[in-house]
Amino acid sequence: MADLGPEDVGRVAASLSLPLTGDDAVEIAHRLNAFLDALAALDALPLEQVEPWPTRPEGIS
Amino acid sequence: MTPADDDVLFAGAARQAALIRERRVSPVELVTAYLERIDIFDVRLRAFITVCRESALAEAVRAEAEATKGAWRGPLHGIPFAVKDQVDTAGVLTTSGSALLRANIPSADSTVVAKLKAAGAILLGKLNLTEFALGGTIRFPYGQPRNPWNPDHDPGGSSSGSGIAAAAALCSVTLGEDTGGSVRSPASYCGAVGLRPTWGRVSRHGCFPAAWSMDQIGPLTRTVEDAALLLGVIAGYDPKDPLTSRSTVPGYCAALANGAKGMRIGVITELVDGSDTHPEVRGTIRDAARGLASLGAAMEDISLPLVPLSGAVFMALCDSEAAGYHMRWLSERAEEYDQGTRRRLVTAGLIPAAAVHRAARARALIRSQVLDALAEFDLLLAPTSPHPAPAIASHTAPLTSKEQAGARFFGRRSYTTPASLAGVPAISVPCGFTAGNLPIGLQLIGRPMGESSVLAAAHAWESAAGLSIRRPAIAVA
């Protein structure tokens, strides 16, 4: 997947009424691309086989 | 007693409480001495946002009068404590480290503060933190918190002031809040003890949320014994927090005597030997593992291959929760946020929902891996952080690439977030120093509700290592 640029970030943020000032769009693009790369790596995991699980760890009543 | 009586001021609260009961130290002396240390050292360290000078002295006078009559409120009678400014205190400014809440004065105490007061403790003040406990603050609205071992270095976060105040002896004990490592990270960087209890063990009522599914209040102290003492006071079911457990609160202090003998402890190889781990940290942690073996624990390496993904998975979930909470303020009061916080929250608001849900599924896999390991081992061992406290300037510089962003935000968090994602208890205890005299933290992760084992092993290690006698030489501003 191609990296998002500051212009892409600016457009989507504006559509969601999320504020951007100064160099925000440049740095947010770096942050967002880092997230998308890291989360894409999860595709190698068997995520579709995950069973529902309780919020609390086992053993807690 | 004078402020020069460092042995008393650096002693743990358990020891101080005994001295108060023996009438060898008075609550007024203790509070006065800590206020003097705050005046001297906190100009530079900026651990406190608010110091409750007058009310603390008034409470100390009352505690002293009660002591004279033999009327003891509880195990913390006359002990001065401070709490992260994310936690509500009746009639006392509570900012969550943000300019947005610069006039926020709660009308009621949080449950944990009410419990500490009921046990006899005296509120000395409110402690600095990264804005809204999220980390990544560039400009702190209430002053830049600094590491007592080297003021040019980061004290860790988000419970920055709690770590500083504990390590620099600016009060007896503190509380922090740990979502993804916010108690353990400052403990590691500042050379203190930080305990993240099992999720649901301690009430979050009155605590500003970072991420509901992982937030947990915990002690930040100078000794493991104090962490056990505080946990015993603050743990338990609270009808005001429906996610707290009804499980009986065991005697954590009594369990300290159990030591580490006979425990099976798994050493997480991905975190000890991983390429991100600083060589001095790796060596010190391996030494600590050998030390625990000499105390009778059976040490064994274990591989948890999903653990390195924890940082990114955690941030996707935590930041999305936080962005959802902050969305209205972001739209209406964006300029009042710190630049680092605002960029972090806006970024989270742009992550596709499907990617967040896949992160939630990945969390289940990581959690299963951690819990499966804990079915085999009593505890898991890892560094709290891959490196000692970094220079403050190193993590406030503008980001210039996605690789830099990933390294700054995800790598370090993979060391503390496995316990957060799994909801299990974990402690950071000092285990050594770098050649540059910066502390290194040892992390022990336990089974759900297994705080007694975590504390017992940490106490055994602390006693054997004898590191608690080392104190920071704090420069005066």
C-alpha cells in the first residue's frame, strides 16, 4: 500500500473536523503510515480464528 | 528531625509508619521535612503540579494529636502521599496534565484517594504527568518533569511526577496510573518500584480515562514493601467502578516473606535478547535472572513470538479509545492541547476502524500467548524498558519519517504492553545502573490476581540486590 501524504491527511482530517495546524499534516502522515505498516503485519496472523474472549483475565470473579 | 535526616525521608512508608507509632517521628515533622525538600528540589524536577501545603500541615497536626491519644486511623497514619494529577481529589486542582483542565476542581475524592485518607495518609500534593496520561507531550503546561538521576533525561511517563517524587524522596509514597506502562516506565527510569495491578483489582472511579479497557491505578514507591502496603489499602471491589473484582484482597505484606524460592520464572527472550534491547540493559537483566536463580527460583528462557507486536497493537487500541473520548474537545479546543498530544490523538482518529478491530483480534492472540506462558510459569521476566532513560531532547524532536515514528512509539512499548493487553499484574523494580549512572528496571509479570507472587519475588530480589540504599544526588536549581 502506498504511503499517505500530508495532502491525504489534510483532506481526511478536514472531513472529520479534526484540527490541523502548522506542520501537523506532515508529522501525522509519518505517524499514520507507521501505524498502517505495523497493523498490516497483523495480516500474517490467524485473526479470523480468534474466539470471543471476556474483558477480564481468567480467574477473576 | 530535620530535612538532613535522609535516612528517615528515604525510608519506606512502612518503616516511617512504625516510627510514628513508636513516637520517634511525628507526622508534622515528616510533612514539614518533605515540604522543605519540595521547596529545594522541585524547582528543578517539577514533580508536583499542586502542593497542598496548608491542608497537609493541618492534617499532620490532627494526626499527631490522634497519635498522642493512641487513636490510630490505619496502617498509613500520618504518612504523606502524593497522587498523579489524573486522579480526583476533593477541593484540589486536578488537571490531568492539560491546560484544558486548568480550572478543574473536583467535588469528591476518587476511590483510591478516599481509601488512602481513611487509612490515615495525608495528601501532600498532585503530581505531574504527560498530558491526559497519553505520553509524547512536547511542552508540559505545568513544567518539564526531569529525572532525579540526571535532569537532562526523561523521568518516564505518563506518571512522571510519581516516579520522580518516589525516587527523590519528595513524599513517602505515590500513586500513578498504568495503561500501557505508565507506572512501570517512570519506575524504571527513576529507580523506583512501580506496580501495575491486575486489571479490575483497583477501582478507577475518579480517574480521568486514557483507555478504559486497560487503565489501572497502582503504587509507585521506593520499596516493594510499600507497594504491597499501598495495594492492600487501595485494592478491592468498588460499586462505583463496576469492572472491579469482588475477589478477596489477600495479605500482600505477609506474602513478601514467601520469597522467590521454588518459583518457576520464564525469561522472555524476545525482550531480553532482542535487537532493540540496550547491551547494558541486557547484561543487567541476565545478571538479575542469575540472582533470582541463586534465591531458589527455577529460571528458564521462553519465546513469546507475538510480544514484539504488542506496542503497535496497544497504541492502535489505546489511542483509538482516547481519540473517541477527546473528539469533541479536539474539534472545539484544539489549540489548548499540547502539540504532541494533539498529533497523537488526530492520528488515532484517522486509523481505519477495520484496522483497529484487527488489532483487537491480535490483542486476543497476544493475551493468549502471555496467559499460556503463565500457566506454565509462576512469573515472566523481562526488562521494563529496552534502554535507560533517554535524553529529553531525543524524543521531542520533529519526526521526519514513518520508520522514526514506528521506532519512537512502538518499540519501547512492546516491553510493558504485553501485561496491559493481557490484563495481568506486573512490577518494575530497580536492578542496576548503567555506566552513566542511570537506573535499569527489572519487570516481573504475574498471573491474574497473582500480585502476591509478583511482590514476593520482587521483594526477595530487592533485598538481595541492596540497591535501595543508592540515592540520586539531585542538583539544586
